Amino acid sequence: MAKGGVGMILEKVWQWLTDAASWSGPNGIPVRLEEHLIYSFVTVLIAAAIGIPLGTWIAHSGRGRWLVTAANAARAVPSLGLLFVASMWAGSRFSSDLGAYIAPSIVVLVILAIPPILAGAYAGVSEVDPAARDAAKGMGMTGGQVFGRVELPNALPLIFSGLRSATLQVIATATIAASVSLGGLGRYLIDGLAQSRYDIMVGGSVLVALLALVIDLLFGLVQRFVVSPGLTGRTVRRSVRSQTKAIEATGSVR
């Protein structure tokens, strides 16, 4: 009975996802997907513009480390409660959707996205080998040159890690932000619950999961081309494989 019920729901989910009506109109999947991407992109862009410079400056200068601790403590703030407080405050002061719902939601999402980005940037610069810094200074590099040519390139893997973590968190949190009248894929969960349409709720959840997976894969692809192979271990793995093949070839010749 339970299996039949699950199978029926999955069948309805598939019908909803493949229905042409689900892909057209103001509430269609392309429109909701575009909204979700815009909210997430704007949020991560603002958070990165704040978190990366701040985190790298703290690690480079050694000052303001309490900000990293405060940012990490901010992760404990309940996102849904913060969204409701912000929307209630703005809703009583602004009449437009932009001022009452969208802007407060973006601000809350930025607050939630800054900690992982800041922590990643701080850890990336902090963990640069001191010998590399000393060698750069010994070559006559200034503090800015050491940062730009040594610290920042070596910190990129952890910076990307912070960005990926923040982006996935924003995509997930933007989904529940639909409960405060924000658009995006989260509307399918809220509207589906209101209509007792569990196929729409499950379908919306699947779309959010697929979006997060695709974005994470894109981050991995970009990181592969931006970060030096020597920092990711790809050069070492290639060298080991080459040496193994050479040894096997030598053995076969003998």
C-alpha cells in the first residue's frame, strides 16, 4: 500500500515535470528557475565582495581576527526566523515588493553567506607556507606583491571551498525564503503545500537539488581551470602515473 502510494506520487511528479503547462506562464519552471538564480547570484556576489577582501586582509595583516570568530558564531542564527523578522520589519515600512520582501530577503541571505566565504578566505591566506612568504620578501617583493603573487594564488582552493559552501547554502535557504513571499523554486513547495499538491512539492524539491548539483559541478570545473594544478595535487598524480607507466614499460622490455 505504501509502495503503491509512493509510486503514484512519483508518477504524478514525473507528469508535472513533463507537462508543458509547468514550463510556461509566469509561474512556469523557467521563470522560477531564473528568479532563484538571480537571487542566489546577487547574494553570493555581494557576500563575496565583502567576505573575500575582509578575510584575506585579516589573515594578511593579522588584525581583526575577532571578526572571523563573530562570523562563525553568526552561523548559529536560525535563517527562517531571521527571514521572518526582516520581512515583518520591512513590510511595515515599505509598500513595494522590492522593499518589503526581496531586499530584506537578499540582506538575510548575504548575512548567512558571508561566514563561509570569510572563513575560507581567512584560512586560505593563513595556511600559506611561511617559507614562501619569506622567499618572496627575500626577493624584494613588497607586502602587496607578496599578497597578490604568493598568498592569494595559494589561498584559491580554500576560497573556492568557501564560495561553494556559501552558494549551496544560499540556494537551499532561498527555497525557504519563498515563505516570506520571495519567488524562486521555493514557491512550488509553499504553493504545493497550500494546495495539497505533493507532486508539485516533490517536483520543486527535485529541481532545487538538481540546481545545487549543477552549480556545484560548475564551481568544480571553474576551480579546475583557475587554481594551479600544483595546489590541487593533479601535477603530483600525473607525475606518479607517468613514473608508474615508465616502470611498467621498462619491466615489459626486460
